[in-house]
Amino acid sequence: MYLFYTDVTDVVETSERLRIEVERQRIFMELTGEMFVEYDHVADDLALLGAYAAYYDASDRIERFSRFADEHPDDVNADAFRRLYEIIARDDGQAVERCFPRSDGRMVWFSIKGRTICDESGEPQKSLYRINDIDEQKRERETLRKRASTDDLTGAYSQGTALALVNERLKHAEARATGVFMLFDLDGFKGVNDEYGHPRGDDVLVGAVAALKCIVRDRDIVGGIGGDEFCVYLDALGGADEAKAVAQRICEAMPDVGRKAIGAPVTCSIGMSSCVGGNKTYDRLYEEADRALYRAKGEGRDGFALFGDSEADR
């Protein structure tokens, strides 16, 4: 009989060091407030680490992860994990920003970045990802972007933003679709400021833009030009007559805007220019609409004119 004596001191010490290292990593991940995931391509398992419990109610290990959403379609986490799997499966190595639903239903922006470990033949074995909650930063950036592109008082697009948006619509206009550019101007607005004061005048501007937005479609562009002058761009129309109907509704809405803001009606004048298939530039549309606006004011105000409808435009 042979007896073998083995000194297991090194094994025990190595095991303890490994346990401490694993615990250290776990504590570190919890302290960062971030989520980490490890996807085992072979076993089709997803291990959830770090702060995932603050966002999802799922177990810390999900087996058959690629089929999780199919097997548990009613699970409150299913939609988020389906989107996560799409990122892992694509694996293009790029950091991405995605909006995922939390288990409470609230949509949250995350930054996701990871890498995949492959075997010697290049087959993926494990993917490691860090998922960082950037919702607050994302929404702050969006607020700043919106402030930069819109007028603080009325909420209309700034002139520069409106120009860029109209140019983009012209560039991608359908061949037979009509686009109409409007210049909107409140009649005698200087008198409103002089008689009622600028704060009440501001109320008129706010009400006017609110009325414009209620009348036009969500897709249409409402921008500020300066003072009491605004532009509106309607695209994908069947013809200029549709824009005339919109202009009529705008004119009819202005008296009530004035009554609510200053206790007296106000009126507006609108000049319009049309194009088909984006065959005019922004500058040309603006010039023609400005000439039509001048004609509308010369014809008594409180109305609209379309460039090309008059012999004077030719």
C-alpha cells in the first residue's frame, strides 16, 4: 500500500484569494450603480451582475436567454431582454445608446458597451457587457438641444432650425407632392405692444403660435422669423388649395387669440409660395411668400395671398 501526502496549503490560499477577488468585484459593481451582464453563447445563459436588481425583477441567471422573450412573453422584463439580446447577437463592438423599459414600465436610456471572447477557431464563447444608466444625462442633453433649436417664449423653431428642416423636406420631397411655405405676420402688432405693454404682447405671440400648432399637422414646421413674424411649412399636400384652407383657418383663429390675451381681437396676414417635388429653394420660397405677404397686407390685411395667383406676381 502506498500513501501520498499532499500539501494543500497553496490550493487553499489560492481558493481564498479567488473568493476574495470575486467578492471584491461584486462589491465594486454594486458600488458603481451600473449593470454588468455575461452571456454564455454555448450554454445560452445570461448572468446579471451589479445593480440590475434596481431595474429588473428577473433571476440573476437566465437560462435559454435567446428564447426568453418567446417562452415568457408576459414577463415584465421580456421586452428589455429581447432588445439586449439583439445587441449581443449583432456584436459589432460599438458602444450604443438604447432606451429600455424597466420592470416598472418606465423607459430609461442606457449606454451599452461590451466585448466577446472567442475560442481558437473564432467561435464566440462569452460576451461581457457594461450597461450604464445615462437617462438623466440624455434627457438633459435633449432639453438643451431643444432650447437651442426653439424659441423660449413661443416654442416655435428658431429661424436657423426652421431653415434646416425645410431644406431637408425639400431635399426628400416626393415627385408630385406639393409643399407650401407661409409667412405669417400679426397686423399692427407694434400697436398692441404700445397700448397693452410687452408682457401682454408676448401673451399674444404665445397664443398665436399655439393656435398655429393646433391648426397645422404635427409633421408641419412652425418657425420664428423675428418679432411677430413666423413661418409655416406644409409638405406632402395634394395641392395648394389645401394650404389655402389652412391659411383661412389660421386667420379665423386669430381674433380669439387676441381676446384671450388682451381682451381685443387681433388679425394676421399670410403670404404663401408653393412648390412641387421640392423644385424651389428655401430662399426662393421665402422671397415669393414675402411678396405675397406684402400683397395680402396691401389688400386690406386680415387675409392671405398665394404667390402666382395675381398678375402682379408674374
